[in-house]
Amino acid sequence: MKRILLKLEYLMFKHVPGMLTCAEADAFISDYVDGLLPAAQRRKFERHIRMCRPCRAYLKAYRRTVTLARLSAAEQRAPAVTRMPEELVHAILAACK
Amino acid sequence: MNPASAPDEAQLIAALRRGEGGAFETLVRQHGDALYRLAVRVLGNEAEARDAVQDGFISAYKEIKSFEARASLKTWLYRIVLNAALMRRRSRQRKNEVAIDELLPQIDEFRHEPDWNFTESAEDTVARGHLRQHIRAQIERLPEAYRTVLWLRDIEGYDTRETAEMLGDSEGSVKVRLHRARAALKTLLEPLYKGEVASS
């Protein structure tokens, strides 16, 4: 039964004008998350997301992944070092004479 | 040229091309700190970062006459030092990498995806040291071409154009790789999302 419903959904996405299939929506997801999708494509993408439960769930986990990647590296982005050691400056200048 | 003064970029490039005394020191002092921090972030230690920054500046010194000013001097230097750092990292990594195709979702006619129920915020998840380490370890498993784009875009915060310039790649290619990197990382983090990674 579930498979039949999914098939009907797919046929609707494929044949109703202006609807994206899941594969087509996948190509937009990265720009959508970054807020870079042009308005017309964003509307199409959001229409698909409203009607497609699996893509809605995927978008939720995809967003979380981007957030976790950024947050997990926050310490690495702000290392204790702030200045290039002076002896390195001298070494570079000596090597480039 | 007096390294203490701050010439504009065109003046500095002209002075560098003429081999004017002090111009190269100005370049090193203007950009050295930021490039050093970049190399430390890529390599995770100061010893290797020093070597990468030195290699990068020596390359820049040799190539300044061929610099065409299509990108800014800063972007050009970032690209050189980033590549020097990535080359060093590449030589000590790879053993844990997973092929990207194994990690991308298979969408035939429709997507198959469970309903995710995240019971805590992303901030709370990364506040736990071992989960933060787990996430970092999964990022390290991405193939380098994808990990680098993810790192520059999502962690360092460069935009697509800047990332493409630093990597000497097209914006279209950067966008495709970023999406694949994020999708692959999502797959690698699914055990965490399912609560299969020990939470304490």
C-alpha cells in the first residue's frame, strides 16, 4: 500500500506542471539551504517539500548536518595562535633574497 | 619601499614586480598572520603550518611576475598557501577516506528517508566533547576534494566565488562538490542521528 502511494506521488511530481521530482529537488537543496535559490526555483522547491514527506525529512537532516559541521569546527576556526612567529618572517625573507 | 607603510594593492604588486626592496616584506607582514592561522587550521599543528606558509611564500615570491591580477593578491596568496598546506595534509591522510559514491543518496523514482526526531539542539550536541570529535572524525573521512570544499564554504565561511578562486576551479564545480560533501557527511552522521553513537 505504501509503495502504491509513493508511486502515485511520484507520478504526480513527474507529470503535474511545475512540480519537481525528488531527484530534481535534490539538485536544489544545497542552494536552498544557503538561501541562494532564485525565487521561482525556491517556490518550486518549497512546493515539493510541502508535499513530499521523505524530502522534508531529508532537508531537516541535511540542514542539521551543515550546522553540526560548522559548530564542531568552531574551536579549530579560532586557534590559540593569532600571529605568525617573527622567526618565520625572517626565515621567509632570508629564503627569498 | 618601507614595510611599515601600507601601500594600496596595485602599488604593492608593481613594487613586487620591480623587485623593490621592502615590498616582499610588506607582503609577508600584511598577509602572514592570516595565512599562518589558515595553515594551522588546515594542518592542526604549528610545526607543519610554518613549513606550509614558508613554502607558500617562497612560491609566491617566484611567481609574482606571472600574477595576472584576475583575483585579488589576498585570494592568490590564500590559494598558494592553502595548496601548500593541503599537499602536506594529503601526504599523511587518506587511510580513513570513504569513496563519495558510497555515501550519496540513491534516488530512483522517489526518495527513501526516515523521519528524523532530533531531541536536542545542534549546539547541545557539539557541546559534548566526544560527539564533537565524532563529527570531526566523519568530516575527515570525506574524500579530500569534497572535504576541502565543505571546509572552505561551511566552516571557513568563504562564498562560492572565493572558494572557486582559491581552488582554481569553476563555481559550478564547487557547488556540485559542496552538495555532495554535505550529502555524504549526512550519511556518515546518520548513526549519530539514530542515537547509535554513545551519548555520554
